[in-house]
Amino acid sequence: MKETQTIKRSEMLFERALKRIPGGVNSPVRAFGSVGEAPRLIASADGSHLTDVDGNTYLDFIGSWGPMILGHNHPVVLEAVQEACTHGLSFGAATEREVEMAELICSLVPSIEMVRMVNSGTEAVMSALRVARGYTGRSKLIKFAGCYHGHCDAMLVKAGSGVMTAGIPDSAGVPTSCTKDTLTAGYNDLDYVKRLFELCGNDIAAVIVEPVGANMGVVPPEEGFLEGLRELCTKNGSLLIFDEVITGFRLGLSGAQGHFGVNPDLTTFGKIIGGGMPVGAYGGRKDVMEMVAPLGAVYQAGTLSGNPVAMAAGLAELRLLRDTPDFYEKLHQKSERLFEGMKEILREAGSSYQLNYIGSLGSLFFTPEKVKDYASAKTSDTEAFARYFSHMLRAGIYLAPSQFEAMFVSAALTEEEIERTLTAVREYFL
Ligand code: HOZ
């Protein structure tokens, strides 16, 4: 977008939104608060592009925060949704598609023997934690600073994502009784987790982790970290939960667990499994999932869970990912060209930056420190990030409006668009 292009309609609508929606948005990061820009209100999207209400187009590196791995408006997903709509929008009853969805997920992710569909990643996490507590009869949970597991009460402790830029490490409205059993460790700090297990191993129901941190910017696990968590959980009779809301079906068909070869007991999903519709899921070992009502004593329910239209979108997207030859290889090669190109520019620009990436997820941190956890991510100069963000936005490149979110690459991105992005990065840094 050029400086001369207008954002008048976005501004006018946002003014109206501020009067009737808290902060003008339905999810905090969208307010662009930490980058000092007016949010662009989006009217439509297609392939690798977004178009705002003023008619400006942007190359989209958010992809609805993950689901749009195929790009926007993929015809196969759209057709599946349109076809499903003609049969009814919601039945509140069991359907054939949800059986197919459960079978498909179990066939693609080896650690999953049974799965329950819900409506969001938050719901998936909340339910998985309840199942873990029900199964083990224990109450304590270990989470990692900077990991974000949605906005359920027990997980709003040193959470990543919007919580990091909002400067509220522990949310108001969450009674201490809801978080007193949440223990927090540093990401990649296996020794600390060992100490927690030494102190109260018999009380720990579960360790929950993003197998690749993607809500404090992208922070991959160091060698041995996930394996170490697996070992500790097995040894102490605790469950290991991988939150694959972002990495599921993004790093590969079997997610981060397939990529790293570490099997959790339970996994949570969201984003890609809904193909852009509001869907989440949790699943894992049969003996654990058999705890869920009506089979077992852990209660969890939902009117719109397994919604037929949402299932149609998710099934179409997952089947495409499964059936497109070399889908992930090609996406990762494309991402590598982009991220390695950025690294080269950053090297030329000096050493005050870090670029972490894995597969089609990446983050540029404005810090000279290697970013391996929450503390090192927090050393980033967020004002410098905001200046970079504004430059990119004006060049027509739509990045996540926060230092602590990921850059998502979609299969719709073309070579020409990668070059265009690198040119904008070069213009900023060199
Ligand atoms: N929780 C998302 C970022 N990790 C933001 C979701 C949204 O604003 O749509």
C-alpha cells in the first residue's frame, strides 16, 4: 500500500467499533495496539492476498493466524462448504462427517486413537486439561512461560500472544484458586521441570507445551527438550499434552509430534482442522479419552461441536493436504527461500536481529540475543518492531501486528511475492 492510499473507511469503522466493542475488536491483538497503527478492516481475501474496506490489497502473512495454509478461498474448500450448507447448518446431532473427521485425524496422527471435536483451541485445551486431571486424579499442571494455550483460566499465567503485549502476565478476573495449581517453567528449561517433578511429581496431572513455541514469536524446542518432557511424564505418571493448535497439520501431516518424533498422551488442535471455520479438537490415547462423557466421568459438551459445515471445511482442507503430492516439501522450500533471504539481509544489516523459523512459521526478533524462551523474547525492542511493521504495511505486506506472534507462510504465496517481500525488507534494513 502506498502512503497516498486512503484508510478512511477503516478508520471510520474502527471509530464506530470502539464505541460498541471493547477495544474495537473481538480478539485483542487485532487492535494493532502494540504497533501504533490503525487496524485495517478486512473486506475480502483471495489466495495470498487480503483487501481492506478501502480497497487496498496486502500480501497476507497471518493467514487467519494459521488456518489458511492453502491460501484464502481455496475452491475445493469453498465448494465443500457450499455443498454442506445446502443440507442444513446445524443439527445438534451426530453426523457422518464427524465420523470421517475423527477417522481422518486418527489415521494421520499416530498418537491419536480417539478424538473429540470442539469449537476452538481454547475449548480443546480446557477440555484436555480436565481429562488429564480426571484420568490421573491429580490437580497440578506445568506450563511454560510464553506459551499460549487460549484464554481458559488455568492457562492465563505468564501466557504468550496478546497477553505479552497487553502487559498483563496474569489476567484480572481469574481467581487465584484457578491458577494455584498451575506451575510455570521456562521454555527449553528441562532442569527446572525436573526440579518441579522432584518437588511435587505425585501431584502433577499434566505438562502442557507448544512443541514449537509460536506465541512469544517462534521459538523452536532445543534438542532433547520434548524428549525430556516425555521421559519425565512417563516416569512420574503424568500426561504430556502437546498444544498443536498452531503446529498441527502445519509442520506436516502429523504435526510437530511427527516432525520431532515425540508422542504426547493428548494433543489439542484448532485452526487448520477447521479450514477457516471455528473448530478445535482434542484427542490421544484411547484409555485416556475413554474418560470423556458419555463413556467416562469427565464432562464436556457443545451444541455446535462437530458442526456439519465446519466439518466439511476441515475435511476438505485436511484431505487436500494429505492428497497433494509433496505439499509440505514445497511449502517448506518456499518458506526457506523467504526466511533465508531475510536472514541474508539481516546479516548485512548488522547483528541486532534474530530470525527463528521452522517450516512455514517464522519470527524476526529485534534483539541481539538468541531467542530460546520467554525471557530472551522479551529482550526484543518492540518499538523497533513497530517501525518495521509500519514500513511493511505501507509496502503492502500484512504481518502479525505484534513482536510476539508468528509469520505464517501459505502455499498460495508466489516466487514473485517472495521477492516483493524481500525487497520491502531490504528497503527497511539496508
Ligand atoms: N490468539 C491469536 C494469536 N496467537 C490471535 C487470534 C485473533 O486475534 O484472531
